[in-house]
Amino acid sequence: MFKQILRSTTIIGKMTLLSRLLGYIRDMLIARLFGASISTDAFFISFKIPNLFRRFFAEGAFSNAFVPVLTEYKEKHDRKSLSKFLNAQLGALATVLGVVVTIGILISPFVIMIFAPGFERDSDRYFLSVELLKITFPYLIFISLTALLASVLNVFGKFAVAAFTPALLNLSIIAAAIFLSPLISVPIYSLAIGVFIGGGLQLTLQYLSVRKLGFRFNLNLGFKHEGVKKVFKLMVPGIIGGSVAQLNILIDSIIASFLVAGSISWLYYSDRIIELPLGVFGIALATAILPSLSKFAIKSEFKKFNNAIRHSINWALFLGIPSASGIILLAEPIIISLFHYGEMTAYDVQQCTKSLRGYALGLPAYILIKVLVTAYFAKKDMVTPVKIAVCALIINTILNVLLMQYFGHTGLALATSIAAWFNVSMLFICLKISEEKFSREGIFNCLRILIASVIMMIVLSWSIPKTTFNVEIAFWLRFFYLFCLIVIGCISYFFVSFVLGMNKGKIHRLYGI
């Protein structure tokens, strides 16, 4: 059972890796052309806002409510009923999105004031953000409808196309930055245009892929359909939970907007690094496991449900802890290799390195949250994660205020990580997976992972060249040295794990393969 989930996770992980690598190329290009400046702060805020809203209408509240209902229709109803449900849901979601986006564009100055009130002190940054938001906000429609169609593909076991689609956004922004930015008076506008075009390309690809499954869409409002009603009913607690999560991000943005210019950009570049392992391991695993968990829950196959969760947790720890350890140690070489070009200064590198290490401390927790929250959604329990998220929000807000006094923007990253560990601890305790969750073998597995990660860090600290990573070195040499360090880290981690007893039998028992 878990072999199939693992295969799906691998497919999603590979496509996600491709997309993330293109994302790094995109961000390298942005850093080279624009650095960490007023214009990049304005763009990142204008891009962040529709991305925040997509948590409601895309992979957040909507998808988590939609997939279990879609799975139920697939398992218990005929093809005609399933098609009617999809048409109704697509029409209802498109209507809601159209209203939200129209209002968002009309009140864009007010939206910027909410998300970045510190920008008012800098009129250039404020007005530029407002104009960019008017271009990027329609992206919400494209990406949300794309997520709906991606959920359909995932439920039918077609993971590759859905996972590859985000790469189109990165390719669009890259093309716009290279070819369009030299042609316009305010080059940063090219990035916003790239976002708009990329969203349209994503939706087109997903639509064509779903049509290959035999579905034909005729848009209607669909609000009266029973399946749609059920999805929106399940969405309510998810929206509340999503609101909590977005409020958390909003608070971070508000505080960062009052810090020195460049703070938002430093946090953005750091977060982008974290998104790679989070996407390849956490999001990929959660995406692959949700349809299976939903099916187990519908059929009351609780033993299979518990086993799938336990194996997913083991994989999350096995991959997440060494990833976090490696990023903490290699933070500066990573930032230098990816972003230290053109307008990106040595001071920017130092600041990005600090916040990256702050975020990396919470990486295993971010991955585990994706997995554990998926288990709650599969059981249609939307309330418990919301309660826990509210508590995590309060903790994060308090820590933001306290830590920013001493660590500036790095304090915001540290607060996020601490709140994430609280979140995952409560999710794990409340889930009550099975009597085996605190097994001796599981505890010894965690100890093996920790020991192997520490030894890996020691090996890497001996291997890092002292004079290699600087702006005078060619970019391909930086990447070569960084790649060598990553390979050394992986070899040392897996070798130590094997020496500590991670043999084939234990792998089979712990990881379900």
C-alpha cells in the first residue's frame, strides 16, 4: 500500500524539484537584475498577496475539502454524477474568484496598506506596490482553478502533470525578466506581467490534461449542488484555519515593512530556499497521501490509515532533519551560489544567511505539519487543526514582537520556526495515530537520524572550503563546490545511518517499503 504512495510521492517530488530549480533560476535572475531594493520589496508584496489568498481557494481550505468529497463521488457514484459535480464546483468557484479579484483590484491601495503599512512612509514603494498588485491579483483566478483541476488529476492517479505545472509560472517570469524588462521604462513591471501570463499557461495545461480523462466542462453557478454544498461546508473551518495562517503571515509582513529596506526581500530569498525541501518532501508526500487516506477513511480501513500516517511521519523525519541540518551549516554557501550576483551585495548575503538559518530550524516541523494536517482533512476533521493553528498564531505573534527587538528580520524567522514546532507537537498528540506511535523502534529511529545528522554536519564543516564562495569565483564553480558538499553530506548521512543499524529489515518496517 505505502509502496504506491511512495511511488506517487517520488513522481511529485521529481516534478516539484524541477519546478523549484526553475524557481531558483528565476530568483537568481531577479537578484541579479534588481537586488534587494525598493522595487523588489514592492514586487514581492504584490506577488505574496494573491499567493496568500490562494491558500483559501487553491491548495489550502478548498483543496483539503474538495479532495475527500471528490474521492467519495469517484468511489460511490457513476461517471455522470461525478462530471455534474465537477462542473458545478468549477462554476461556483470561478464565480467566487471573479468577485474576490474584482474587489481586490478596486481596493488595491487599501490592500497594500493592510499587508505592508510601513510602505506608506515610502511613497515610491507604496504606489509601485499598488500598481503591481493590479497586474498580479488576477493570478488568483488562474492558480485556484488550476488547483481544482490538479486535484482531479491527483484523485485519478495522474500526479506528474499537476506537479509539473508550477514550472510554467517560473518559465514565464524568467522569460519576462530577460526579454520584456529591457523594453519598458519600469523594468519591475515585467515580473508582474510574467506572473499573469504564467497563471494563464498553468490553467491551460491543466484543463487540457483533465479533458484527456474524458471530462467536458459546461460552466454553471452550481451552488445548489449537494456536493458543492458539502465542499463549502467543509471549507468553513478550513477558511478559519487558513485565515489564522494568513494572519500569521500578515503579521510577519506588517512587522517586516517597518524594518530596514530589504528586509522583506531577505526573508523572501531565505524562504525560497526552504521551499525546495518542503516542496519535494513535505508537499509531495502530503499531496500523494491525501487521496489514499480519504479512501481509507471512507471505507473505514483504519489500520491502513494509521500505517500510512506512521510511515509518512518516518519518511518526513528521515529526510527533514538532515535537510535542516545541512541548510543550517551550508546557509552562506547556498545564498552566495544562488543569489550573490549583480545588485545583490555582501551585506544582503549576510542578512539572508541569518534568516535562512532561522527558517531552517523549523523545516522538519513544516514538513510534518503538511503530513499531519492531511490526516485530519482526510477524516473530515477541520476543527482540530484550526484550534491548534490559533494557539500557534498567538505564540508566533508574541515571539515576533519579542525577537525582532534583538534579531530584526531574523527574529521573525525564528518565531515562525518555534511556532511551527508547537503546531506539529499538538497535531501529533491530538491525532492519536495508534498504540504503535511511541514504539521503541520508532524512538531509536529518531535517535539514529539525529546522530547521523550531527555526524554529517561535522563532516561538512571539515569539507567546506574557506575561500571558495565569494563573488570573484565564477558561478559554475560555486555550484560545483556546493554540489560536491551536498553529495558529501548525503553520503555521510546514509553511511552513518547504515552503520547505526538502518538495515534493509528496519527500512521495510519503519518506512513501509
